[in-house]
Amino acid sequence: MKNILIILLALAMVFVFAACDSSDDSSAEPAAQAETAGTDAAEAETADTDAAEADAAETDAAETDAAETTEAEEDDGYIDGEPYYPDVLGDWQDHVSGRASLTVTSEDENGYVMEVSWGSSAFERRVWNFTGIYDPDTETWSYSDCVCVDETADEGGNVTSETVFENGAGTMAWKIEDDKDVLIWHDEHSEYDWDNEFVRPEA
């Protein structure tokens, strides 16, 4: 009888140990699965981040290339191998003195018709009329046909003019400064040692 009790006690202990082992295995498997899932998610997030950074770098490189291309095109006066002619038609104002104005009235195969006016008073002004030929390599209009006259108006509005010189020469150069078009006028007959700079009038 004693032997039977010992055997039963031993079997009971075996069952207890087996149940404990089964419980440990069951709890370990979900933890391992959770750890694996977390690792996979982290790897996926890292891959997404790397892809996003690669896309951003590619976009930055494309924008830089486009900017360099645009700058090169503006610098040499050509786009896709064709001469680029800036839009200069209309009115301009000398932004230094405020007393001179420029009007570009037409553009044709013979050049750009330009008129510069400098008002010395309410009744007097000097006017230069010339036709500029544009060179895309230098982004400059050159002329040699300038006619300069002094105009005087009386109180009745009658204007008299006197020719100062004919066949005058000079240049009108184009540039971009602070994202604005600027025309720089150099008159070879000028008595001053500086050039006029014209910009579009403020709206």
C-alpha cells in the first residue's frame, strides 16, 4: 500500500512539472512573436525613411540643376541655342536721379526704337532718339544713329527744338538685379562720367 502511494505521488509531481513547462512555452511564444513584429515594423519604418530621404535628395538635385541651367541660359543670352530677347517695351524711369525717363516704342528687324528724355525744368528737356541693335552675347543694345535735341515750351504750349548732335553712339545694357530688370544707358556724348540706370516704374 505504501508503494502505491509513493508511485501516485511521483506521477502527480510529473504532471505538475509538465504543466509548468507547457505554461512557460505558451507565454514565451507570444513574447517572441511580439518582439519579431516590432523588429519588422522598425525595419519597415527605417526603409520608408531612407526612401523619403532619397526622394528629397533627388528633388533637391533636380532643382539645383534646373536653377543652374536657368542661370546659365540667362547669363549667355540664349535658350536652347536660340537668342533670348528680353521684354523691354514700354516705359522706364531713372531710379537714381528720377529726372530721366526711357520709352521703348517698337521692336522689329531693324532694332528697338528708344527715346530718352531728361527734364531740366517744367518747360525744358533734352531728348535722345535712337535705334538699338540687340546682341544676345553681351545682352546689350548698341546704336550709332542717335539724334539729340533740346526742346523748349512756352506758356502757350508751343515747342521749339534745337539739334544738339546727330549720329551719336552708345549702348543700353540689360541685367537683372534683385529680381528686377535694369537697363543701363551709356551715352558716348555724355558730359558726365556715370551711366543712367532705368527700372520699371512702381505700380
